[in-house]
Amino acid sequence: MGPWAPATAVGLIVLIACMTVTCTLPLHSFWIIDCASKGLLAERIAETEFERLDFEYHAKPVDPNFKFFPKHLAVPLGQGYTSTYPPAYSMLAACCYSLVGSPGLRVPAALGVSLSAAFLVVLLVPSIGTAAGVIAGLVLGLATPLLFYGVTVWEHSLVVALFLGSCICIDQRSKLRASIAGLLMAVACCFREDALLLFASMAIVLIAVRSMRPVALAFLLAGALPLAALVVTYATIYGELLGPHLIPEIHLSRTSATPGQRSNPLFVLLAGVGATPKEQWAFLIVFAAMLALGLVSSRRKSLQAMAAVVAVLVGTGLWGFATWKTLTSSSPLWELLRFNGMLFRVPLSCFIGLGVASLSRGENERRLRLTVAASLLFAASIIAFEFTTRSGVASGIGVHWGPRLLSPVFPAIVALGAVTFHRILEDRPIRSRVGLTALAGLTTLVAVLSSAQSIWFLAHQKFEAERLQDQIRAIPQEIVVCSIPVLPMHLASLWDEKKMMAVRDGSQLVELTRDLRAMKLEEFLLLVPAGSRVSESFAGCKFTRVLRHRGRKVHYLEVDGYVGSIR
């Protein structure tokens, strides 16, 4: 039996799991504004039958010049505004939304995870066998941060799937297959700009490997032509060669990212920010030590087994420490960001050194070696990009689960862990095999619990967002004015029911009330950060508090609402 049958089974299991989570949680609330922006645009594309890329602005009758349009993560397009993110995911989600409604917004993400898991099985079965390959595929799909990105409106999983599909296509004897691989990577770049670094990493690896050089040119040409068309399209529509997101985001994050995020991508991505500089360095030293231990212990099989035991204990201990710190915090979501690097959210990262040393030079692991090499080079390029721009973009600033910009590295980490245990278990006595298998089971259990924790965060966040939306929906005022930049887009499900507007400061609020008074409008709802002091009489209005929303678990959306009566 070839690898495709078990791979298909794994993909279906992961897809069912993702859609079960999706349909169990609220469908009309989002994790953060990134997801809401893409979901709102997808709905707009579907409702206009792919004729419009701009957001519908229901407040346009009272704000025809878009002065108070919620412009956070939005860019001008024609007479209106569109999402700052590449539209590829929203266009794909729009197709699914047209077929199945709100669950369809997350179907592409779920398909990305299921395909990634299936493709990893295909890559691993020739090397470690069907059973171990299936387990590894399930671990990738259900026990890494990729699961989280398969149940949110995000494109990371699609990029991972296209990358793995490209690695499977590569064959040193076929320029046609190399061309298909290049085309797949070009498609990945349509979803995320950082996939350009992944494309470049694959190209460098192909050129560096002598046997692959004959097909490297086919890979590059097949990818370069669609990328050139993408650049022309972006320049025509947005006036930006790389699209509306990357360059503006670099500029924005230079002013909004914390100094730690701007200067320490190694902490943010690989280890953890921690609570103090000492913790930062301690976590990074542990990560480096595990990498070195794995590489050094490769000379003797007995040392490999000892290093594997250490890796399991370290990974389990660090995950337990981060989980305890996070769940016992009064603000667990913000505590999460202190322990959000690879070391904590992907416990198998402790096996990177061991796995690299365990890879053989056999023909059956050629594609696996290519995948690992391109993944690790991509991780290095992301870190180098961050050090070069000092922006925080590569660190994935914002509220997320795990080092999301290193998502293409997750399959390589799982593969390296699987190869490590497979090599160590070979030719060992039964007693030793049982003990090491138990350790592998413990590592898998920790990874599963980590994924479960991510769904816990997602569930509480979405239920809290839904509760806030229901409270706002129950307030009769039709005009909703937000002084929190990220809030209007986050409340995407209200856009068809309320006139959502935004103000930067008090002077803009004065200008808005003057415009509303001129139109003989009498009341509006003002949303401000929790605890903000709003004078009972300001900007020619009388303000009365009608809403006090506080988070029950994650404390992300905390808002006070005031009805402004225009005098």
C-alpha cells in the first residue's frame, strides 16, 4: 500500500476535527482584527458576486467623505477602503461562504491543515513506515499550533500545505514536476508576502544540492512568471509592488511594537519573552543547548537515547511552566505572549538537533531532507529579516498562538521528532523500546494538551466577543462610534446592522458631533476603552453610560459604552 491511502485518511480526520471545532464555537465572532478583516471582506466579495473588493460602509449617508471610516488595517481603494491584507484568502473563503454560509469563512484554513497533515504522511512513510508516518501526520494536524490556524480565518495553513505539496513534487529527473512545485510556491506567495522568503529558501536549497541543479531553473521560472503577474496586479490595484500590507505594516510596527519585539526576534520566535531579561536569556540558552545536545549526541546511539530523554523532560517541563503561568494569571491572554515562542508552543522543537543528526543520506529521505533544509533556512531568513528591518513584523507582533510566522517550520519539526524516535527505537531490546515509546507518548500528549489550550483561548475569546456584540446589538442607537482603533473591524458581524464609525481623539469626536448635528441626528453610541473617563457634557453632547463589558477569562475586549445625546 502506498502512502496516499493513509495520508488521505489522516487528512479527513484532521478536516473533520477542524470543522467540528469551527461549528461548535460562535461563527459570527473572530479571534482578532486580522481574522475579522479577512472575514468581512470575504462576505463582501460573496455578496457582490466577486464584483467589489471594498468594504461596504453603511455610515456613508452620514459620512460621505469617509472621514470617520474605521481605517485601522484598511487601505484606500477607489472611492472606499479595502482590507490591508492580500485578498487571496478572502476570495477563496468567499467561494466557500457562498456554498455553506459562515462556516465557509474557515473552510480554506481547515483544508490547509488537513492537506498539510496528509502531505507530511506522504513525505515520511518512505522513511519511517506507515504507522509512524500516520502518527506524525496526526500530530502535525492536531497537536501543533497549526490546528489553531485551521479553525480561524487565517491563511497560514494554506501556505504550509502549498509548501509541502511543492516539496513532494520536486524530482531531480523531472523539470515538469519542478515547474509544478514552483507554481505552487507562487500561489503561496499570493496568500502571504513572507512566503517569498520560503520560495527563495527552496530555490537556494535546490541550487545548493548538485543533483537538483538541473531542475532548479524550471522551479524558478515557473514561480517567477506568476509572481511577476502578482506584482503588476498589486501595483495596478493598490499602487504597491508588494501589496498593501507588507511595507505599511513594517512602518506601523516600527512605531507600535515594543522594543523587545523589535530587537529580539530570537526571544519572540524561538524561546520566549518571559517576565524579565534574565528569563529571556535563560529560555534562549535552553533552546540553544537542546539544539547542541542533539547534534553532539548523534555519534553514539546510547547518547541519542539519553538526549531524547532530556528533550522530553525539558519540553514537558517548559510547557508545564508556561501553562501554569498563563492559566493562573489574572490576564492569561497577555501572559501567553510572554511564553509564545517555539520552545513553549511546539514542545517537539527540543528534538530539532537530534532529528537533523538522525536524517540519513538515503534516496528515500531526499524529499524529507529538502523539506527540512528549506524550512530551517526559511526560519533563519525570517529572523534575519527582523534584525534588518527592526520592525517586529517578522516576530508576528500581536495576539496569536505560537510563532505563527514560523508555521512552515512546524512540519519539519514534527518530522524530525518522528525520525529521531524511529532511529533510536531501531534494534533495541523490548524493555528499552517500551520506555522510549512511553516517552514518545508523553511528548505527544503534551503537544495535544498544548493544542487543547489554544482552543480554550479561542473559545473564550470568541464567546466574549459574541457577548459584546449581543450587548451592542441590544442598544437601540444605530450609529456606533469607536475610539479604540481595532474595535470596529473586530465587531464585523455588526457592520450590516449598525453604522460603524471611528474617531482618533476628542477633536475628531467634536467634528463628528458637529456633522451629526447638522444632519439633525440626535444620538449615537460611543465605545471607549474600559475605565476611560468620559465627561457627562463634552463636544456639545450629554453622555450616559449604558454598557460596561469586561472579559471573564481572556480580557481582550474590555469596553465601556456611552450614549451621546446631541444638544
